[in-house]
Amino acid sequence: MSQKEIDFIPHTPAVLKQIFERRGIAPNKRFGQNFLIDQNILVSIPDIATLKEDDVIMEIGTGTGGLTRLLASRSRHVFTIEVDKKLFELSSDILKLYKNITLINADILKTKHELNPDILSLIHNWIREHSQAQIKVVSNLPYNISTPVIINLLEGDLPISFMVLMLQKEITERMKAIPGTREYGILSVITQLFSEVEVVKTLSPDVFWPRPAVHSALVKVVIHKEKYAGRVTDYPFFGKIIYAIFTSRRKTLMNSLEKLNLPIVSREHLKVIMKEMQLDERIRGESLSVAQLIHLSEAIGKLKNPPDEISNRIKLGKISDVFDQHFIE
Ligand code: SAH
């Protein structure tokens, strides 16, 4: 088959069913395999990602390659990652004539707290060798891993400028949630710390095959690490604070912070900080905005560390390191 013919094959349920049957395989629920079959949405994604010919893209979940080939024909290079060996083989066949696609058969996550380091170094090396400044992430993310993947991508050091993601609708609601709401939690704080999120479209289950049980949404995530994240001098400590707050949502901020067991920081100190921030003593931590959480963490951090240690002390690290598994899910 020529490339033109391959490009022309629409990824409709009938076509996909036939491809799967021929190979004696079936979509695997465990890997969140719901393939995008709505041709209008598929072709709109490169536009939503404002793809240009010098863009480099990372796609998580190649699947049958329906989105991958559209991305490849509009960009410089695509790194696409697929955990399922059978789908990796299938998409390798479908995509074999594209010279600008690197297919990787691996799990994007090493653990819930860490992206696969081999994949990261592969991409890092490529962008260094090709003098690529930034990359874009475009992905129909498998539902079961979207939260840890998003958090790790945001916290990580890949030079990502922009992401276009298809996600379970509830996850996009949590990313955008405002303080004090039920949806506002660790995912909201980390997302808003590093980026700005815009929901482009909500998607009915009918645009996927097999049909998932949930609604989805297509979001644009514009990374702006300098806005908030640049103001946090000690990430691990900031992480501990938000963890303390969101694992005891019904407690007052004061009581949540006491869980941190900071010997030098007394209840009186906390009262002073809260007064200075014009926060009511009975306020719950879950009603603090990202800017307020940063302010709080910086103020407590100053008390916690003797002044001579504060200068030039920028601690980098991963907020997610302090979270339990259940919290990331
Ligand atoms: N992009 C395709 C497929 C989306 S379905 C499309 O839009 O049609 C999600 C894909 O992610 C599946 O192919 C699934 O096998 C893959 N996947 C699931 N978990 C993964 C993981 N941990 N790492 C990499 N790929 C994964």
C-alpha cells in the first residue's frame, strides 16, 4: 500500500474492527484503549495544537496510530509511546512509511511518581542533537494514568511549551477547579502552579471505539512555569503542605499544618502568618488559592530555616514524591 492509501484509511470502528480481527486481537480495557474515531475531531487536533513544521511532539498512547499520522504530517518529529506490544506492532505497520516518527514500546510511567527515564533521555538527547528548543505533548491519554502522567510532565524537566490532551471530563474539571470546591485538590494546585488550562471541547463517548463509560474533554494546557512555580523556593516542602491540607480536607488550615510536625513552628507562629495573610483562623486549607498556598509555604519556610540558610536556597524536587499512591489516582 502506498503512503497515500494508508493516510486515507479512516480509523472508523468498522476499519479498526477489521484490523484487530485480522491480527486476532481486541481492545484491552486494562490499558484504557479507547480509540478516537471521529474524523472531524481527529483532523482538528493538529490545528488546536497550532502545529508548525518545526514542532516536535510527544504522544502518549500510539494506539492504532490514527492521531500519530496526522501529527507526523504536520510536524518535524513525533515521539510516540505505546505500552501494549500488540498495538505497538500494529501501529508500527500502519506508520512504517513515516520517516519522522519514533515509536517506543514502553510504559510512560516507571512508577506513579516517575516518568520512564529511558524515554526521557531519548527525547532529551534528540532535542539536544537537533537543537530543538521546545516540544509539545499531544495525547489521547489513557484514563487510568492521566493524573500521574500530567503531574510528572508538569514537574519534570522536558521543555514542554504546550499540551493538547483528551481526558476524562472530571479530570479536566479538577485541573481547572477553583479554591473551596469539591474538585479543588492536589491536581488543581499542581496544574495551576505550572500552567493555564482551557477546555476546548467536551467529547461524547461516541467519538471513541470502544465507547468508554465516561465523557471526555479536549484541553489545551499552556505551560508557564515562571508565573507561580518560579516563586516556590522549596518544592518538596510546598508539596508537604498541600499534601497535609488535602488529605484532611475537613480540618482547619491550622490543624492540617500541625500534622506537619515542624518543631520550630508553633501554633503562635502560624497565627501570625495567617493574620498577616488576612486569613480567618478557622479557615480550611482547601479554600486557599495557589498564590496563597505559595505565600504560606514561603512564610513557614522562612521560620523553619535559620536565616543564613535561606539565601540562594532553591530546593528542586518532585512534589509528587510526598504523595501516597491513592492520592495520585
Ligand atoms: N492515540 C490513540 C489511542 C488512545 S487509547 C487514539 O487516539 O486513538 C490510549 C492508548 O494508550 C492505548 O493504545 C493504550 O495501550 C496506551 N497506553 C495505556 N497505558 C499506557 C502507558 N502506561 N504507557 C504508554 N501507553 C499506554
